[in-house]
Amino acid sequence: MELAQPYREPGLLARLNWFDWLYAAVLMLSAGWAWTQYGNYMDGYEKGILILAAISMAAFGWYWKPIRLLLPAAGLLALLATQQYAGELTRANQVFLLKYLIASQPAIMWMCALFFLATGAYWLGLLSRSEFATRTGSGLTWAAITMGLTGMLVRWFESYLLGSDVGHIPVSNLYEVFVLFCLITALMYLYYEGRYASRQLGAFVLLVISAAVGFLLWYSFDRQAHEIQPLIPALQSWWMKLHVPANFVGYGAFAMSAMLGIAYLLATGEPTHAGRYWVAIAILAIAGIVLNTMAGTWAQSAHYWGKAAITVAVLLMVQASRGKLARFLPQPVMIEEISYKAIAIGFAFFTIATVLGAMWAADAWGGYWSWDPKETWALIVWLNYAAWLHMRLMKGLRGTVLAWWAVIGLFVTTFAFLGVNMFLTGLHSYGSL
């Protein structure tokens, strides 16, 4: 009698099919075409980044299959846009496809609209337990990512149409990095959505993306931030191409973990009917609205106090609603596991970004660390999540405490990202609002 052989999952290469190899070949050919067309404008570091990007995207597509469709779709749309321009930026307002669909600004506006629609579809699916609605939310999220990525690629091309000395990768200002944040956060969520076969959590993760979209729209129309500007001297470095994307993988992961923390809290604990919570929520919400309304005529600080009051009201609302969504959400242990993995990935990339930032600082300013406010708050964010991971892995902490910690961590991260630019000055003040 033969003993049963243990099951061994085939290796990565053994699982590849013809489409995987075609996808990799197209990526390599595209990188080669970019080299021949634009190699004269690249230095050695940029050529190295191009090669590594093509190889890593091929491997990523092999590991996570949906990427094999996303990148070609966005690439083809961006290529169509570059052909429609025919070397003249003024055609953006003359050609139908550019004006209403695939120029950078229309594409990014489509991304914003699709993210809002996806948020609504996810919430409809969550509360009605409709698989069709949550599936629609997932499809709309993929569509939003495709349009956002197309917009970023076209914006990169448009910057070179303004002039070879103006052209740069679109990760240089708040408008561009908010688009990057939306794309990274959504992609990270969709990966875990597919991995755990659960779409209900999209209702929460898409909320933070929609908040970022809301800021993006305000910042774009209020400050005309969508207009492409030449890079300031401090940002004219190839380090930016590495430091900023790595940073925003961390930011996106931390934002996702915070929203999963809220989902965990709403899925656990005994529902409370204490009236004091709702009275406090109502008072804080009204105070926040009044302060925001008075901000323009009374004092600018009222705007920030109003935002703080509304934030506290939202946190109290979460506490008052503990357990009320338990029957709509996945098992808390699953939510907790996804949140942990998001923080682990975010922490790894944020660490890499911090090291790259220190190397960039040494190259630009002659020192690795200067205790600039941005650097100091980056360290605070790093220590916060290092402590979170330590308590979970070394001390075995689980449950409500870590969920609230992840939620509060989002406010720490937001201050490091935006608050420092708004309230403090230093070497990074070029990113002020």
C-alpha cells in the first residue's frame, strides 16, 4: 500500500499561463520603448528605476492577477491621450476625448466621481446584504483606480509638454499625492477583499478615500492646484521618485487599518443606548458646524476647532454604536487580521521611506536628520506603529484596545502629513497649504 504523498502547492513559475508571460513581455517591450524614446532625458538612476519598475510590476501582476488587466488598461488609455495631444498641450480643450475623458484633469475627476459612487454602492450592499451592490462597489473601485492611474500617467506626459525643464513625476504637491493616496489605499483594500472573499469592509475603507477625494476637490478648485507647476529646487531630485511612493504606501495602509478598526468596534461589544452619548454627539456636531461657519468672519482658528469638535463627535458615535453592525460585518477576528497585515505592510514601507528621506536629506542639506518638524512627526508615527506591532506580536494584545489605537493612529498620521504643513514651519514648508 502506497503512502499518500503530502500536497505541495505548485511554485509561482509553475502557476503561470500564457497570459502571464504575454503581460510580462508587453511590460518589458513598453519599458524598452520608453528607453528609446526618452532615454536621452534620463540619468543613470532614472534608467535603473525604469528597469526595476518593469520587473517589479511584472512580478506583481504574476502574484496578483487583476494587475495584469489594470496596468494595460491604464497604459492604453494614457497612450491614446498622448496621441490625441499630438505634441500640443492646447488640444486638451479642443479634442473631445481629452476634454471630457482622458486628459489628466478629466480622468482624475472621473476617478473622484467613481469613488463616491463606489462608497454608496458598498454601503447599500452592506446594509441590504446585497451581493450585487457590493460587487458593483468593487467594480466601480477598479474603474476609479483605472481612471486615476490614467490621469497620473497623462499628467506626467503633460508636464513635459510644458517644457523638458518642467516635466516631472506627478508626486510633487498635495494635489498629486492625494490622488496617489486614493489609488494606493484602494488597491491595498481590493487585494485583501479578494484574498479574504469579503466585500463588506469596502463601506468603511472607501469612506476615508472619499474624504481624501473631498479634500482633493476642495484643494483643486479653491487653490487651482491641478495646474502643473515647475518643481522647486528642493524637489528636483530622483530621491523623490522613491521616497514619496513608499511613504504613501505607509499612509494608505495606516488609513485602511484605522477604518478597519472602526469596523471592528462596530462589530463587537454590547450596543449601548446611553442617552448621554447622543447628547454629547449632538452638542459637539452643532458646535463644529457653527465654528466652521464662523471661521470666515470670526477667526481662522475657529475652523480647526470646528473640525476637532466634529471629529470627537464621530468617535463618540462609534463608541455609542458598538455592536450594532455585528450581523452585517465579517467575523471580528478576520477584521483584526486584515488590520494587522495592513499595519505590518505600512510599517515596512514607512520605514523604507524614512530611511530614503534621511538619505535624500543628506544629499540635499548635508545631514541625515535635523529634527525638522516633519521629520520629528514622521518619527512619532513610526514609533506609534512600532509600539502597536510590539504589543500585538510580543505581548499578545488583541481586540478593542488595538482597534482604538489604530483609529487614533490615523489622527497622528494625518497631523504628520497635513498638520505639520498647516501649523508648523521648517525645511519641509514648501508643502504648506
